[in-house]
Amino acid sequence: MDERYFPKTIEEKWQRLWEEKKSFSVEEDPRQSKYYVLEMFPYPSGRIHMGHVRNYSIGDVVARYKRMRGYNVLHPMGWDAFGLPAENAAIERGIHPQAWTRENIQYMKMQLKQMGFSYDWDREIATCDPQYYRWNQWIFLKLYERGLAYKKNSSVNWCPSCETVLANEQVIEGACWRCETAVVQKELEQWFFRITAYADELLRDLDRLHGWPDKVLTMQRNWIGKSIGAEIIFPLVNREGSLRVFTTRQDTICGATFLSLAVEHPMALELCRGNAQEQTVREFVERIKKNSQARRAEEEAEKEGIFTGSYALNPFTGENLPIYLANFVLMGYGTGAVMAVPAHDQRDFEFAKKYGLPIRVVIQPRDRFLRPEEMTEAYIEEGIMAESGPFTGLPSDEGRERIAVFLEEKGWGRKDTRFRLRDWGISRQRYWGTPIPMIYCDGCGVVPVPENELPVVLPGDAPFTGKGGSPLLENKSFLAVSCPRCRKPARRETDTMDTFVDSSWYFLRYISPGFDGAPFDSRKASYWMAVDQYIGGVEHAVLHLLYARFFTKALRDLGLANVDEPFTNLLTQGMVCKETYRCEEHGWLLPGELAGSEKTGWRCPRCGKAVEKGRIEKMSKSKKNIVDPEELIDAYGADTARLFTLFAAPPEKDLEWSSQGVEGCYRFLSRLWRFVWQHGEILSQAASAPAADTLATGLKELRRLNHRTIKKVTDDIEARFHFNTAIAAIMELFNALSLAARADLKGGASLIKEGLEAIIVLLHPFVPHLASELWEILGRRESLEEVPWPAYSKEALEEEQLLIVVQVNGRVRGKITVPAHASAERIESEALSDPKVKDFVQNRKIQRVVQVPRRLVNIVLER
């Protein structure tokens, strides 16, 4: 054993041994309790980043810990391999997406193995593999058979740069989530999954997910957005037809002073046809349609509208209400028509103020009286109904129910429930994705690809020019096909599936990655599902997690899945953050590029000008505030990288990068290594620890700390995933062992050995390479993968107590009990706090306090 700690040699050794022995391969075992731990799989972009290191280190701690607790642990890894970056690489570099993706997978897999993660690589999957996306297509066909996959014309979010459709969730502040180009609206025929068929169940079952963060549950509830209200019919004035409006505030119907329609509403242009407003309305519609729906829905966006020249009748008041088109009304929610009540809706209030429309108060608060001319904002709370005919004077919540019943009695509408959730548009006009398995025949119409012809494989010779839509449109060999029904010439669908389809069920494929009879083996799924612990970023709270829940329920209804929910527990880890550096002339700079120092000031290496040090924010390539995991591993080793990411912050919090923190973790591991180098031979020959009652006082406390640490680490991992405090407790125990070794206490070697072995076993989930090496050096033959998690003794946790006599001016006035290791300050404080002693001391001045260690306290009062 060398005196110095060389992580590279140690880590390569143990990685090789784990791979040779297939240490982490696993099969179903009904005699053993299972534990399925899973981190969200990565997109193979080419290199892992520190976010990956943190995410996967968290998962690996859980996996290794659960194995040591006796569980049969499934811990797989794969690749979310379809996506636009591969296609962009094909255009920019002239390399096929398949080749680019496979090269990246190979390199990133090597990097993950360098980190020592305990994955069962026999279960590896890549979603770009035809044997994987074959089952995407199979699931699509099954959903199509059940009416859960369908095609319709739709106004979609279109990214002009990526030239593809984006889901609402992929539009961030009006821009594409990938390239940040402004998103526009476009009419296209699209394939959809009818996720709304499961809206009620998706909402209801959130109450069962007790292991999910409240923040994520709230985000999903808001996205599903169940609203209970009424649909009201407003007949058109002087023309046939009516407008149907959904509202949750039917109690404000008498306060409606106009109607607002979405520019996409089927009646939008019809209402102005032939009147003086027609041309102006058409121009308004075209202008507003160019804005994304996400941008139009923003609260702070300016409210714009235009009068159509038409009116509708308010059935409750008999008034003719002007009909406006408004930029903030969307077809995606309700009916695309809004009953505008300016006094009781803020957007309507702002709109009415801008266009000089009436404001009528029909809900009065209980504690004051509202006058429209004095209002500076809408009153949106509950209250008492006013100016509402026979409903005047009712509490507004009671009025809502009464009016809903009245609507149905009069035939003016009905009670209704709506969801904010829209069906999932899955069509993408790209190449690198799962081909949608449908065929278009002039005679037979839309025809599914027969199951025995799956997979529909992406052609390898598609042209990548960067112009137009999908390269599949230009590939005649792919496009031309015979109709499965009439055998006449037909054409394939050229849209591919949204890549979120790939990640909506991959956790099920891991269960039986080679299974050929269905997407997964249901028998094996009944053993492994649900995933016990899922780990990933909170940015997937609405997108991926909602779709995965939908797919699980749909696959259950197909008779395949045996669970209602895919993930029992969810941990959303924080981001890895670092300060940024920017040169005014040359832009963002990597930390390693900087000239100068923290003390003298950082300068740009190109122009020599002072560099602006920015705020701490998420590591990103664009702002160059990144740390390359490979450089970190080369300098300090994978165990140090793991330890720092786990020690620097609780997993759910953001982690601020600290070079000093990394060096501190490396120093700790080096100290532990040198301790074993210095004392290992003696400790390996030490006998078992003597009975507790024969130990000296200092060793009793060391034994107590040992068991207290085991309990602390166990509780922190098991209950809270507070790895940072668990590691801190291990460090504290090591410091105590180091002091004990220097003190050379009689009988100490056996107890120090016991504590050192506990440290090594407790550290194994965090730093498995070093722990395994030290375990072997101490002469232990079994591998740490086979060693059970240590148990603590409740008896050992009990502190030795001392009975201390308390005197006042030499006379016994009380007795106190304190822990044997209590400081003199604590003993004095507890003596003075004893009620009997306080009666004698009262307000008299204390001259001094004398202690006889472990026996007596004498409080001397001034005479």
C-alpha cells in the first residue's frame, strides 16, 4: 500500500472487477423484496456534465444502500436518443444522425463507467434502436384502435428555426424551449394522443402520490386544471346561431357587458362578414395569429381587441352585448368564447378600461360597497350578489349553484366541467424520431401499418439539407408503399413522433429489454413495477412526468401494466451552479481561460481588459460557467467528484460550485487513506472490541459516537436523502478515531478498528472505489457489495450519566444528572437551573463556582 492516495489506479481496478463479476446484474427473485431505483436517462449529446454527475451520484447512493439493506435492486441506464440536435449535427457536419448518436453513446457510456455507477448494463436501451421504437409504433396502433390516437387540423406552435411543431409545454415565454426562437401559430393536420380521456384520473391519482414533492403535484394540478362551472348559450342578434361560453363564475352573468372571442374561433370572421369592420378585423386576426398562444396568455401582455360589428343576447338581462375579438382569449381552453365581466375579472377590467366598455358590479364584498367609477382593479373574491334579479342578495357561492340549475331549467345552458389539459399533439416534421405507422391511400383513406410489418424503419439515405420540413418527404423509397388493404400505390406518413413518446414508457422496457412479444414482459413487470425511487430535474414536472403517467394508465388498460402510477417516490434534484465571467468585447469566458487572479482581478486573455464576474447561476455551455467532469476525475478521481456533489448541498437544493470544496473532499479521502496506511496493519490484527462495561471513559464515548454515526447516516439516507449531513457525521467520527489513535488509549485498537470498518462500510455508497480498496487492505475477503449495512446498538446510544451533588456555601441543596461527557460550563448551567438550588441562591450575587470533576458543584455566595 502506497502512502499517497492515487484514485485513478484504484478506480480503474474496481471498475474492471465489477464489470468482470457483473456485480450489478439482477434478475427477479420472489424470495427477496425488490427496489427499483431510476434516474431520468440522458440525451446522448456527446459528453456528460456536472448535472449528470450529481443526478446519477444521488441514484447510485440509493441503489448501493438498498443492496446493502438486503433488497433486490434494479438500477438500469439507457439513452433518450432521438432528438433535433442529431439532425442539426447531420446538417452542420455532414454526419448521419445515427452515427453521431452512436458515437456519443459510446463515449458517454465510458464516462458513466468511469464514475463507478452501479448500473446493470445488460439492460441498456437506446430509443433510436428499431427494436425499441417498434414498440412506440405498436403502442400508437393500440391507442389508435381505441380512439386514443387521432388526426385533426389544429393551430399549432411552430418554431421557424427548428421547422417543427412544439407542444404548449415546450414554449417558454413565447420562445422555443430548445433554440429560443420566437414561436408562431400555424394551421397543420396533426396526430394527437387523447390524454384528456384520462384527465379526471390523472388529477385524482395525484392524491395518492405521497412520495412526490408538493411543488410538482401543484404544477400538475394546475396544468390539468379542472374547472367546474356552466356552459351558457348567447343567441346572436339579427342572425342565426349562437355562441356557447364556458364560465366558472356564472354568478356574475348579470355583470357581463361584452363577449370576447379567440381569433381562431370558427365564428371570428363570419361575424364581421359584409360589414364595415370586415377588413380591419381580418388584418387584426392575421396579426394576432402570428403570436404564440403562450405569449398571448401571459398576464402582463398588453390586452388588444377589435369589435366585430355583431352582438349577442344576454339571456338573463335581455341586453345586446357587443362581440369583440381579443388577443388573450385562446381556443385551447373552454369554448374560445368568454363572457366578459369587467368588474370581476382583471383581464376583462383592463380591456374594458382600454376600449371604454361598461363596468357593472354584481358581486359586492361584505365589508364595503363598490362603485364602478372608483374601481382601480377587478373584485374577484366571493361576496353578495347584486343587481342580479331574483338572485340578488344570495352569497355568490350559493348563487353559482342556483344559476346553474336555472340555466338548465330554461334551456339556456347546462352545468359543465372543463379541463385546461389539451390532447397531446405528437406530430413532428423531423427525421430523427419514431415514424408514425400510418399509410394514406386514395381509395382506402388512412390505413394503419399491419403489426407484422413493424417496425417502420427510418431510411438511412435521407437527405439533410437544412431546408424545408422533414427529409422523409424527399425520400421516395420510404414514401412509396402499397396500401395494406387494396395493395394499390399509397404513401407513408412522414411525420415522426414527439420524442417525449420515447421517454413515456422506457422504465417499463428496462424490465425486459430483449422481450420480443410485447413492449415488455407483463410477468416481470408485476415483480418490478412501480419504480420505487425516480430522480430527475423539476423542469420535467409537467412534460415527461405527466406523459409517463398517461402512458402507464393506457398500458394498464391494454392489459400490460399492473400499476396505476409509474413512480412511487420522486426526488427532483437541484441544479449545479457557478459564477459567470464575461468580457465586454469577447463575451463569456471559461474559468480556465482567465488571466490574473482573484486577488489582483481577472482579465480577458485576448484583450487584457478587466472581466466582469457575474452572479451564480446554472452551469451552461452558452455562458461557459462549466466544469468538465473528465478534468475533475483526472485531477481528483471519481470518488472525489461524487463526494463533493453529495456533500455540498442537500439533493433537492441548488449546488454552488466550489473548487475549495472539491479540494476539501479530496483531502478528507486522502487523510482516510493515510490513516489506513499508517494503522492498517495493526488494526487488521486487533482483537474484537472488549465488553462495553470494561472500557475506559474515552473509549466508551468513542463507541457511543460510532453507533450514533451509524444511526445518523442510516436515518439521513433512509428518511430524508440528506447525504450532506450523513457525510458530515462520518467525517466527525473519523476525526474522533484519529484523535483516539494518537492518544494510544489502552484497549483502543479494537474499538478504532470497529469504528474504521463502520466508516468504510458507511462510505461505500458514496465513494465505492476507495471504500472497496480500504476494505480489502484491512484483510476482509468478502466484497462490500456482499456486506450488509451496519446496525447500531440502542444500548450503545445511551449516554453514561453522572450524579452530581450541588452545594450552596458548602451545604447540600440539590442533585443533578448530566451526561458523562458534559462540559464544565454545562454542568454549572444545569446546577444553577435546578429549582431547589434557585430557591437558595435567589437574587444573591455569586462569588464563584467550584467543581470537583464528576462528583460535586459548590456555589459560593457573597456574604
